[in-house]
Amino acid sequence: MGVIRIVNEAETVKLSEFFNSDEFKCRGKGCCTISILDSRLLAFLDMLRRLNGKAIKINSGYRCPDHNSYIKGKERSYHMSGQAADIALPDSNLGKQAANMLYFCKSLFPFFYMGEGFIHVDIRKLSENDLTM
């Protein structure tokens, strides 16, 4: 597993074809200086974006333990290891685009669920061999 370290106060850096560092930074106020992102999650989000053909908004990427506690996240949240993201379509049209995105999430991610206005995806059971899809 490759871990990408993101300095929260640094300039925005392009991480992949579709995503930049600001999208994955901890959203807490003054709680941490470094955010982390598992490179496998980034690779799968890029695949999802490519398959879906539409932009994907990252509502929540990395969460430091303080911010996770503040928002009452799960005690062992995969957001805290950079292995999870809450995503959404940027527009509110949840018709066929959302159905397509759910289909692709089911195909790509070992674990996902729908929340209110977002889809949680994570790579909790992913092995290095799964990246060869």
C-alpha cells in the first residue's frame, strides 16, 4: 500500500487524472497538519470517475481522529487511515447518473453504502492484486 501524505497548509497539488490534494484534506479546523490518502483508494476513485463519465465530488476524505470524534464518526473509521471517502455527484440530478455510479461502486469497491446525499466507499478488504482490474 502506498500512502500519500498531504500537507494541509500547502498549495493544491494534482494527485491524479481527476483529483487534487484539497479534495482529500481533513476538514477539521486546526486539528491536524498532515492528511493521508491510500494510493489504492485514489486509483479506484479514478477508475470510478472514468467509468461513470461524470465528475465526482469528494465530500469527505481523510479525517484525523480529533475531527472524526468531533463529527461523531465511527470509532474505527477507515477515513482515519485514508482508505475511505464519501462521494457524491456535484449536481443534484440523482437519476440515471446516480444509478450508474452505484453500479460501478458495487463493481469496484469491497465496501460501500448510501448515506443521505452521499455514497461511502472504502477499500478495507482490498489486496494489491485487486488493482489489476
